[in-house]
Amino acid sequence: MKIFSAEQIYQADKFTIEKQQITSDALMERAALQLFHWIHDKMEGAPITIHLFCGIGNNGGDGLALSRHLHGHGYQIKAYVVNYSEKRSKDFLLNLNRLKERKVWPEFLDGKSGLPEIGESDLIVDAIFGIGLNRNPDMWVVELIKHLNATRAFMLSVDVPSGLFMDKISENDDAVIQANVTLSFQAPKLIFFLPQTGNFTEHWEILDIGLDAEYLIQTESEFYLVDKPLVKSFYRPRQKFTHKGTYGHAAIIGGSYGKIGAVHLTAKACLTTGAGLVTSYVPKCGYTPLQTGLPETMVATDANEHEVSRIDLPLKPDVAGIGMGMGTSENAIKAFSAFLDTVDFPLVIDADGLNILFKKKELLEKLPKQAVLTPHPKELERLIGPWKDDFDKLKKVKSFSKEYDCVVVVKGAHTITVYKDKGFVNTTGNPGMATAGSGDVLTGMITSLLAQGYAPLQASIFGTFLHGLAGDIAVSGNSYEALTAQRIISFVGKAYVELFRNDQPGTEEK
């Protein structure tokens, strides 16, 4: 599913109006009807007061049109116009007049108005600002937003929570609506998934307002939302007349004294995700733990007892995952550098492999094409430098990916896989996965998919989705706090099965 920019959404509106030969207010009416049906399906005529706060642009026009439909179906409404400018959109004025024709008179709010009284059991509809917001709200509007957030009433935002910008971070969190639900027109917004903006809505849903399919299909976007249909299109079913060699030989390289468990988790995840063969390469201290704890893998050891000092694989693998628990000693750095000189197969680099790249940035030039890097936020900052905000971070990741021709898996609540100018936003996973070893498991899963012949970008998107899905299944009926990396691995099989359940896409909840 594509994630469009504000400009692309405006162009989609214009294209739809011209191609379908409709007026702009007719398109607004579609949006208002979809909003009404969503509320009506949930409320079923419940006798509560619905407070609609409408700006003076098209988002406010949506709110006024919605007010008309709610009033016409017997709902008790109070409509307010947040009068923050003398400029008004044409369709706002049209819907204001339509509402007045039904003897509904909105209350106009400005800097001299008092704050409306709202009960905890009431519903607030936020239609103050839309995707076109380009300046900080006036302080009286900020005070209104603070008041609305403090009421504890259920908050429903139209398209985006008011106060959020589409391409930068708000300077004042108090100036942003804290929505319980955001109903987004036609497509989700990137701001729903970024750490600095995603926390302003608990839940989002998409409302189809009939924007023209030709435009939506043909228009390229920078970001895509990863959902089941996309991942299912990648999936390669196993065939009857195959053997373990068909599904690739993966090497898992890393570990040091006290950190052999990281390799164990990665290797086990690699096997569980479907790699045919796995060889773990570790210092000597890891031999017995891996041979006894994970008998399905082969184990090769370094001559060094406590750390990897030279990487001498007994067989050439189809892919390697490297870095977990390896440390960043001089021995480890030399071993990693020498290993990169020999690599002509896909590579997944995690943990200390990334930290070594930070220490010796010249090694980035040695990476094989489309190497997969899986940094957590601090590792990412070491690689690309500090960023101003989440938008700046993604810009820098794209530049880094283009410069070194690598896939970067930006781990987070919504992991974003970046390759050059494209970003793929993951939709699975939960807070319980913020636990030791979870990243090692992800590395093993991506390495496994590469071994099975998936392309690096596909393997990264698929592996991230499957990893989060396994975590979601694992935590079902349990607390987030109790989730462990080993439990995530144990649910990978069920995650594969879950891919083929017929669920409705298009919703997301924290």
C-alpha cells in the first residue's frame, strides 16, 4: 500500500475531480459520508453529545458536512468554527451555508472566546487542521487544543490529528491533538509511523473516498506500507522434490566469551525460518554450547578461545549473517576486514558488525552490493551521524543507502526498510519485542530468507514483517513484559500460517 505525500494527495484530488467530472464539494461530500457511516456504525444513535471543531479550510469543510449528516440523523451535536484566519476555502463556506440552512448555527471561536465545556462521555471530532498545515498555530488555538486533550472525551481526528505537519516535527507537543482514532482518507500518512509523530494517534483507519484508481496505481511514492498482500506476493512455497541444499547454506558469524547466546538465537531463527543448512562460526568457547544446545547446526571455531580473530569458514556459504556478540576488539576488526575482502555473496550485518563499520568507516567501501544492515537507533546514529528529526533521519538513511548500495533496516516500533529512495514501513510487532536478543532473531530470519533465494530487499521486508508477526502471536494472551527472543522464534511457524488467513487490511493499532 502506497503512502503519499501531501502534494500527491492534492494532485489525486485534482485528478479525480477532472477525470470523474465532479465538483470539489462532491468529493468533500464523499469524505463526509464516509466519516458519518463510520461514526453511525459505532454509535448507533447513542444519545451523547458530539462536539465538532472545524477549521476554516477543507478539513473544516469536512467537519461541517459531517455535522449536517449527524444532525440529520438525530444526533445531538455542537459545531464550532475555529476562526484562526480571515481566509476560508470555497468548500468550507459552501458547507457552512448548507449547515445554516438546516438551522444549525456553529459557535465561532477566536482568541477572545471561552473554552467549551465538554463531558468525559462526549465525543470530540477534530477537523481543525488538515494535511496542509504549514505554520505553528496561534497561541489561543494551542490553548484550545490543550483543553480538548485534557477533557478525557473520546477524540476522533479527521484525516490527521490537528497540529501535525506532514513533513516536519511540531515545535510544541501541546499544539497537537492527541487522537484516540484517526480516520485517514484513501491512504495512511507517514506521520502515523514515525516515533516523533506516531504517538499522537492510538489507532488509525483508512476511509475510501473514491480517489481515482488510475492516479493511485500509476503514481510512484517514496514510502510503502508493508501488509499481508505485499508479503504474500513474495512468498515462495516449498516444492516436493527438493532437499536441504535447495534452501541454502547460511553462515552465522560472531560471539565472544559471555555472548555466545546471541549466535545461538540468530542460528536458531535462521533454521526456523527455513534455511536448509546453517554453520555457526564462533570462538572456541562457543563450541560446546552450540553443539549441545542447537544440534541442527554445524559449528566451526576460531583458534582463539574467547573471541573471533580470524574467519576461516570450512565451506563457502550462500549467505552470511555477521556481528552479533562479536565485540569490537582489534582482533575482531582485523577478522571482519579480512572477511570482507573474500565476500562475494549476500551479507547481513548486525550489532558489533555495525559498530566495527563505525570505527573503521573505510570498510563500508568493501561491502558487497545490497548488503543488509540492521541497526537499532544508536547504531544507526553512529553510521549516519546525528539527525535533526525523524524526517531528517530518513533523508540521511536514503543518502547512506545510495552511497554504499546497501539495504538499511531501521529498527523501531515501525521498522522501516530503506533501499536508495524507497522506504517500506512495517506494520507488525509490539512493545514486548523491545527485549534482549530480538534483534539477533531478526538477523537470523533475514539471513535465512536470503539463503532461500529471496533478493536482499525482499528478504529484509519479508523477514521484518514475519519477525513482528511471530512476536504478535507470541504475546497473544500474555504480557508484553514476559516476551523473550526465544519465544519469538517458537512462533515463526505460526507466523507463516497466519500470512494466509483472510484478514481485512487497512487498520492498525498500537
